[in-house]
Amino acid sequence: MSALPAFRKKTDKASSRLTSSFRDRRWVWGGLLVSVAMMLLGNFLVVKASLNSFELAKSKVRTRIVMQGDIEASVVNVILRSEDDVGIVTNATAEDSGQVTTITDGSATKNPEVTTTTTYSTTQHEDLVTPTGTTQRSDGGAATVDTVVSSEANTKKSFSQATTIREKESKDVPTVEDADASIGRSEGEGADPLVDTEELHATPSPTITNTSSNMGTPTPSGVLQLHDECFALLDYGLVEVLRSSSSSFCSDGSNSSPYTFYHIPDAEFSATQLDNVVLDMRGAQVSRDINSVAQDGGEHDPRFRYKPNAVFCSCGDPQDASHGAPNIWMHLLAEAPTTTNFMCQTLTSEMTNNTLNLDRAVVLARKDDHNPFFQISGILNAWVMMKVLGWDSSSTQLVTLDRALPSPVDDLRHAMLGPDRPVIGGDELQKHVVHFNTALLTPYEARGPMMSHLNDDQPCYANEMMRDFPDEALRTMKVGAHKTDPKRCLVTVISRRPYGGRRIQRVWRNEDKILSQMRSDYKFAYRFGECEFQSLDFVNMTVHDQMQIMVDSDVVIGMHGAGMVNVMWTRPETLVVEIFPLRRWRWGYRNLCQYLGCSWREFRGGSDVFVQTTDPNDMDKRLWYDEWKRFFDPLFCDAIARLEQPFSSS
């Protein structure tokens, strides 16, 4: 019995030691768990602070864009080198193009809004903002500059609102819609003496001083003045202004060659009507010829070079600058003299024999022959001048003073300016001496109503003349003004794709993918059937078919480019979405919608894809669907509601 208490005492000591051991272990595990929890909490706070800091940085950039209207440098410098590989370049320069740090998480490209490694540069530039790190890669591949802030800071909600950044970006920007067809030439070797430095800018409209960014609430007198100015430059008031601007020359004698010069200096808009003039372009050379569209670009100029002894007339006084003659051939002939203006040489009776006689010619010269925006502008200008002269197209014959490449717009030009007679082209002019009984030398394609306010806010809206022109064009091409099927829902993407071996700027890289996702998401959006989504390349389509597609479309989407001129044929209230590279500012199609009533919106989200240069006009585009849908969805729903409304009651 004495051994039992001793055993119990020993057992109690062992149990006490075991209990103490368990207690110690609980404290250890408890401490370890607390440490882990504190570590996780600390990491969470660090990540949150990092994200907050990133959002603050983005907010500051957005604020700088919206409030100051000035991006001082690169907004974002994320460069996408391939679909699954992202690189960061911090404060990169042209010499740093090879210094790229790779991010292993390729998912960052799928949602750039939460990519915490994105950085913002503050390098200052006076007028130009070049995306940091968008330098040409040595392997010639493409890179992407992410434009995180663009969709919120730069996307216009309504075309009647102003974006202050335009005023900064409008400086020193060419008037061309496509850099491949740049009109202007730099000074120095190879410069075009016909084109002065002012041609690098949009057509000036100095008489309209009120723009939507600074108009505020105009006074009644201010509204009246603006209305009068818009009527005078963009409406039928332009016809009267041109008539009142006329000056007559060489009008003495029954056998003379009288001509009338129409000129609006502020708009650089001029034209001439002349009689009894002989044109001899035999042996004339094309200014800058090409053999195929693959060579087309800014250096192509299909106009004829100035030929000193090409024009002949019968006038009492010499028709040159020293005798007060205007330079009526400027822009019609390339490399024409600008200081020794000439009209014509002395005409002899022998020269009127064995010539091609034209009774009423509309003479037009094309510069950017591949660009439908400029070509339709040239047609509009000629159409306006025919109104000034009271000419009907049934009495005229079109003469093209150039060797331009064929284009679908050729059919429209012929139909509008002289459909009942064959076109006399540059090839015929190089073979024959031509005698004009009377002729109209039309205004230059880069001047006129369509070139007004390309680089800033357009204060003018709907007007009769700008409605009548597309209406007459549709009638002339036998296209109705109404949809062929009123209940059909149609979304058309005007695609930009390489053609004929020619590289195209501003290609929408993932157009097919975004279009496929829209088809899926909006399959049942329309109550009266499935809405169709189509992507079309208009390059090889007839102008008739292009017009018909635009009339039938309820929504038109496209990258900024000359093909968007087809919005001119849309119905009022058609939704038009123009996709821009972040730093490309051009407002020609916004202006058309202001005149015609289509609902224009711009989208600058997604990522700019660097191809060959850092020129903002040369950037391709890749969109992120979530961002695109946030922008597009409410606009599309409104368009569907308008389409459904006439049929809802029935």
C-alpha cells in the first residue's frame, strides 16, 4: 500500500509536466498564428496603400488633363511587345529603347486599369506629347503604349461639348486626314513651291471667332452674328459671298478671253470661270508619279507640273503678276510659280485649229487621290461653284487635270459634275491641245466647307447646303434616303486593312475579337430580331454600295481615317463612334455629324500600338472589351430604343 501514494505522486508529476508542455505549445502556436495574422494584415495595408497611391497618381494625371487641358508628357509608359509579354520603360528616351524590364504576369495586359507597375512621366514638351518609351524597336516589331487615362479623361460624351486639350494639340498639325496623304511639304530640298507653310494647317476660318470651348452663353447679338457667319461660310450664304467676291479680267474686245476670279482670302477659297482659252499639256510631266497603290503616300502627287507655255488666251494686256493678274492656276498645277503669277500667253488663230473643243468644262485637279475625305471635299467645292455660276450638271463635262489612280469616288465625281459626257482625263490632255469655250477652274480639295475647323471646335451646326449636298449625291447614285428594311438592326464597322500592298495606319488590331464579343452580348438586345454586326473594308466597294450600307446602318464604328467620310451618307440620329489613338486630334467627322444630325462620339480607350514611328497618327489600336462595353453599352441601348420606338405601339 505504501507504494501506491509514491506511484500517484510520480504520476501527478508526469501529468503536470505533460500539461505544462501542452500549455507551452499552445502559447507557441498561438504566438505563431498571431504573427502570421499580423504579417497578412501588414501586407494587406501595404498593397492597399500601393493601390491608393497608384489611383492617386492616375487621378492627378486625369485632373491635369481635364483642368489644364495639357498633357505635359507621356501618360503611361507600358509597352506591350507581344500578346503575353509586357515590359516597363521608366522615363525612357530614344537611346533607352533596349532597356525593357519584363513582367512575368502577362495578365497585366488584360486589365491595365489595375496594373500597379504602370508609371507616369512628367517630362515637359511645348506642343507635342510623345508617349514615353514608344521608340522603334531594333527588330522592327510592334509595341503598345497603354492609355489608361484616356477613356475617362478624353472621351467626349457629346459632340456639342468641348475638350480643352484640343486647343493645345491643334498647333502645327497638317490638314490631312491620313498622314500617308500629307498635303504639306517641309521647306528646303524637295519642297513644293506651290504649297506654302500655311498649307500645313487647317483651312482658317478667322471670321468665326466663337468656338464651343469659350462661347459660354452668347448674347442675342452674338447668336445672330454667329448664325450669319455660319450661313456665309458653310450654308448657301457662301454662294452669295463668292458672287460678291468676283473680279473680272481681260473683258475688252469681242475676241478676247475674259475670265472672272472668285476669291475669299480668309478661307483661302478661290475659283475661276474663263472663256476662249487654249490648254496645251502635251509633254507635261506628273509631279510625283507612282506605278501602284503600294507606293502611295505623302510624297505622291498626281498633278501635272507647271509648264510655262501651256495656257493661251486673247487679251489686250499681258496676264501676269506685274499687270495684276491673279494666280488662277495655283493648286491646279504642281510647282507653279507663286511670285510671277501668270494667266496665259498670247493666243494665235492657228492654235484653235485641230484642237479638242469643250463647251462647258468643270476642271478639277486631285492631290490626295487615294483619300475619299479630300476627294469628296473637292466634289463639294465644285458643286458649290456650279451653284455660283448657275450651271446644271446636264450641261457640263468633267476634266481631271492630273494622272490620279482610280478610286470608287470617281463614279460620284462624274455623276455630280458632268454625267452626260465622258470624263476628259490627264492621259487625253497629254495627247491633245484643248480649247475651252468656257470652263470652271474649281477650288482646291483642301479648302472649303469640309476643311473648316478640322483642328478645333466647330461652332456651326445643321444647315441647308450641307444637307442638300449628300441628299443630291444619294439621288444621283440612285440610293434612297431611308433604310431598305425599317426593322433591320445593323451595326457596321468601317474597317481599315492593308490593300494593294499599301500599309495602312491606325489599324484596329483586335477588331474581330471585340466584334465577336459584341455579337454574343447583344444577341437578344433587339426586340424585333437579332442585331447584325458587320465589318467591311470599303476600299474595293462601289460608292453606291458604300452609300447604301451607311443608309441602312443604325450604328457606325470605325478607326479615325478617311473611310469615315461615309458618315456623310448616314441618316439623322445614326450613332457614329470614332476610335482614336490617344493623341490624334482631328474633327472632320464630328463636324459632318454636327451639320447632318448623326450622333457622334469619340473613344480613346484601350492601348495604342506602336508600329514604326512615335507619330500619334501612326498608332494602331487594341481595345479592352470591359472598358469598351462600359462606354458603348449605354449608347447602343439608346440607339436600339430609338429603332424600336416606331414599332413598339404596334
